[in-house]
Amino acid sequence: MNRYVVGENVTTPDGKGKVYAYSNNWYTVKLEKHGEIKYYTEPQLSKV
């Protein structure tokens, strides 16, 4: 089971964002600041 779910707010190395999708151990996160889409592995993320 994934630690984070789609729609969950998370903290990334680039700032806060929202989990958009999960695939093959990669989380797609839409960053709050610029609406930018970035990809992270689970160890890079933390709860808000």
C-alpha cells in the first residue's frame, strides 16, 4: 500500500504540493507555488 494517496497534500524538496498520481513507485506531485508537475519517490516526500 502506498504511503500517500492521490489528492493528499505533501511536502517535497521543492515545496508543498498535492499528489496527482502514483505509478511505478513514482509520485506525480503538482507544486503549489507555480502549478508545476514534478515526480518524486516516496523517501523524498513527507506529510505536510
